[in-house]
Amino acid sequence: MTDAATFHAGLIVIDGLEYSNWSRALFEELRAGGVSAVHATAVYWEDARQTLALLADWNRRFREHGDLIRPAFSAEDIRAAKREGRIAFILGAQNCSPIEQDLGLVEIFRRLGLAVMQLTYNNQSPLGGGCYEAVDSGLTRFGREVLREMNRVGMIADLSHSGEKTTLDAIEHSSRPICISHANPNFFHENIRNKSETVLRALGQSGGMLGFSLYPLHIGGAGRSLEDFTAMVARTADLMGVEHIGIGTDTVRGWPDSVLEWMRSGRWTWSDAKPQWPEWPGWFKSPADFGNLTAALLQRGFQPSDVARIMGDNWLNFFDSGLKAAT
Amino acid sequence: MTDAATFHAGLIVIDGLEYSNWSRALFEELRAGGVSAVHATAVYWEDARQTLALLADWNRRFREHGDLIRPAFSAEDIRAAKREGRIAFILGAQNCSPIEQDLGLVEIFRRLGLAVMQLTYNNQSPLGGGCYEAVDSGLTRFGREVLREMNRVGMIADLSHSGEKTTLDAIEHSSRPICISHANPNFFHENIRNKSETVLRALGQSGGMLGFSLYPLHIGGAGRSLEDFTAMVARTADLMGVEHIGIGTDTVRGWPDSVLEWMRSGRWTWSDAKPQWPEWPGWFKSPADFGNLTAALLQRGFQPSDVARIMGDNWLNFFDSGLKAAT
């Protein structure tokens, strides 16, 4: 192994977001990439009852592949996974659909392992405005109540797909730091899903976390270089503080194109668009390539301790406090 | 205090079944009766989604009255409640409606605190035959799967309202002891809800538990004497073994008559019957009278250690093993 590979193997590597059609092969891919924990999307548009079925599927997955994976309800579970040579899964929802209009379901789903929830997914939700809406409602009346309840029970708010006003409102009203688990700065690539310096500065100042996305649409396509990517990491570290950045690859593996349509459209629109999965950069074809990020960050001149932070320690610290119930 | 009252105050008293319209006054009534733990019905006919709302109501109740009550996920939580001077609530369903047709929901609801589930409530269910059906299907195909899954995750099967064949099938197929949380022997009072010697003997031999009911219809009305009741306890101890019997009062407090109709009819029939709550015996008007049972059992000549067993220790032992997940 190279020095960088040896260094990488010792890290707690955490991916801030993946949504894949999980199989043993994909768990082995994560292991090959030296990944200790993944925040995995369990829900896009599903309601409470459908979410129960999805969580039951996860229970079964944890049993059937117990030698490779385990659930994580806390940061301690991630540390245990690293010791055990397994991969910890923190489950999340990319939308607030599981809680329907019922404040009491926040605690219910937190207990079932849903540790992270986006307040909105692209569209207006009962909680706030999505990043694709023409008008951003900001955090709504119900949104404030839900955020307070999430703060109480230790469910992390994720604003990745929210509008700017809603994101800034959430940072202001949340008693705990929030995250943007998978997005990049707009200065790196202008995209409706990427974030302004205003948002990133407020996120860093409030103790929040940004996970850098590798999704081709968020980096400017498969042709974008790894050197460009690490330069963006360095500039963002200067802007937000190196303690507030991590990786959130937005990896989507093993799905047919129809699932991309489901993610985007759910059942809320009948679109004629037939979206296709994009091509990924050669230096990150899958989570098996996580070591390339570590090597490139070292090469960029980051201190090894800062590389360890970016590759997982920052997420670990964030989960350490964020996943505990309020006292 | 009398000697019996002092003795009672030192016991871990467990009520094997109550279903009340919970309020602070009713929690204080339990405290006045020296009750340490109650298996409380959370569900009669509700489906998965409705059950989530009921469990969320319980979460709120536990917060608002945290000085008096606490949830119990294990027998250890009951011991903790005794130490803290609080009352532990073990939640249960009187029917299998929460899991719908989904085996995965057993583990989901167990994790949410539903620790006991009846396989049937009076009627045929997907799992087995109810005690009011003309034909008892016995344990069904799905019933065997669910029972196996309950055994695995540590959810206790309760056969109180099941038909005789279904009850005997469950005793045979369950890898863990089951319970009949609230019923009496038919030799004491002939009633469709009470149980034959065949069932009681099989229940005792398999390590199961019977909770003696104080519900007027199960004892032969409000006029039945406490002496008759303790004589029945003594005869059942001889039949089943004193380690396999406890109390399951079937207390129902604070509800209008319409709720009795809901319990019996749900939405499965439109009945013209307007059932009314029955009058309770003078020696057990409410759980505040639990001490009367202890005193009468002592007077009957039971050893104090056996009285301690009947009043709670047997349930505690049963919960100790029954609520643990299989290894």
C-alpha cells in the first residue's frame, strides 16, 4: 500500500449521503473503499405507513448481512462498526413525508432509526420551501414545530434540497446545528442544488456541516478534475472552517433510470422527461474509490489531521452531539 | 398500617391488563394501590398508521406525567420504576391489527414499545380463531410466522381472547411461554372468555402465565365475594403451579359506554346493542384496592412468598425472559 492508502485505512471514513439499491456487492464496494459509515436515504416521497415497510426492509438487511453492516443510532455505533470492521448505516429521509402532519411521528421515527430528515425535497413541503420553487416560503409554522421537536429528540435536520430562505431560517431557529449533507458551493459550480456563500458562512458559524457532493450535476460533469475538487474543498475550508466540512457523495448505485424519475417526480407530477443516470468522474466511479479523495487532499497540502476531519471525523463529531436527545 | 398493608407496600405489584382513559387521577389511583407496573392496552382495532398515533400519545403522556409514570421496555424498567416510586407501563395490543399483513411490522412495533400482542380479539384474525367464533381455525399459516417472529424479537403472545384450539396451538408452536393476561378458570365462572382446565394445565406446563381477571363478567358479577375469588386462586395454583399465576384485572376506568361498544365491535359490525359498563365488586372498585387482594391471599393461608409471586413476582419473571430478544 502507498502511504496515503495506509493512512486512509486507519481513518473513520463517513459518507454523508448515499441512496443505492443495496446488495451484498455494494456493501463490499464500501468496504473496499474503507468506508466506516454511510448516511443512507431510506425515504423520498413515502408516507408513514410506507416508511414502516422500508424500515422493516432495513431490519431484514441488517440481519442478512450482519457480518458486513450494522445499524447506527448514535456516533458510538459508528465507532463500534470501525472496531468490528463493519459498515454502520445511519438512516435518513430526504423529505418530511414520513411524519405526514403529525408532530408525534418525529419521535416515533427517530426511535425506529430515522436519524436525519430533510425538511423539504426540491418542492414546497408543509415545513418549508424547496430549492426548485419560484417562491421560497421559508420555514413554516409547522416547520418550526417540527424543527423544535427534531432538536428535542435528536433527529438531525438536513437542508440539502431546500430553498435559501428556508435554509437560513432553519439555521436561525434550530437550537442545534443543522447539515447540508450533499451539495457544493455555487462558486465551484453554479447549480440550483449548490449553495451560496451566505448559506455556507451561516452554516459554518452555527456549527453545521456541509458534505461535498460528487454527483456529476453538482460538480459540473464527469470531466471535472479531482484537482479542481480539492481546490474547492480548500476554498470552502477557508470560508466555513475545516471543522465544518465533510463528504456526502450522493452515490446512487444499482438503480434503473426509472428510480431517478421517482426521486425527482414521486407521484406529484406526470413528467414526459425520461431522465438518465449521469456518468461519474473517473476518479470516483463508486465508493470503492474513497481512497482517491484522501490521497488528493494530502496532495493538495492539507494536514493529515485535517484530512481525517474532512474524511469522517467532522461527521462523527457532528453525529456525536446531534444524535443525542436533548437533556 | 396493618401488617398486610406494610407487606403489600414492599411488593412489586403488577397488573397484567388494564385499559383506561388515562389521566393524572388514574395514575394516582394506581400509586394509591401500590402498583409498580401495568400492562396497558394501547390498541384494539387500530391499523399500523393509527397505532403510530396512539404510541405517540403515549410518548407525550410519559413526558407530561414523568414524575408518576415511565415506559417499560424490559423487566429491568419495572424494577427501576419500583425504586423510583413510579409506575411502569408495558404497552400491548389486544389484537394483531397493528401489523396488518406485514411480518416486518412485528419488530417495528416491538421497538416502539409494543411488548405484548394478542393474536386475536374475539373474532377470527389473520393469525387465529377468536373465542366468539363458531369455528376455531387454530393458528393459521400467517399466525405461525408471526408467532415465530414474536419469539425472535421478544414480543409476548397473549391468548386471552382466542379460541381454545388457537390457544393450544400457540402454546405448542411458541418457542417461548405465552400468557393469558386476563381471564379466569371456567370452573370458577362459566364464561366464553374464561378458560378450560385443559388450557390452564397446558399453559402452566409450558411455563406460561395466567392473570386472574376482576372484570365482573369474568367473576360472575359484582356480588361475587373476595373469599370465593381467593379460593379460586388457590385451586388454580394447585392446577397450574403457583409460579404461573398473577393478576390481570381488566380494569377499564374513565371511559364512556361508547368505548365498550368500540372494544366489542370496532368497525366490523353495526350492532344495535348499547352495552354498558358493569358494576365492579365492592372489594375491587379500582386499582386503589390492590391491597385488598394481598390481604385476602394472606388470610387464605398463602405463604407470604407465594403472595409476592401472585401479586407481581411471577409477572416480573415472565417479563424478564419474555421481553428479551432471542439470542
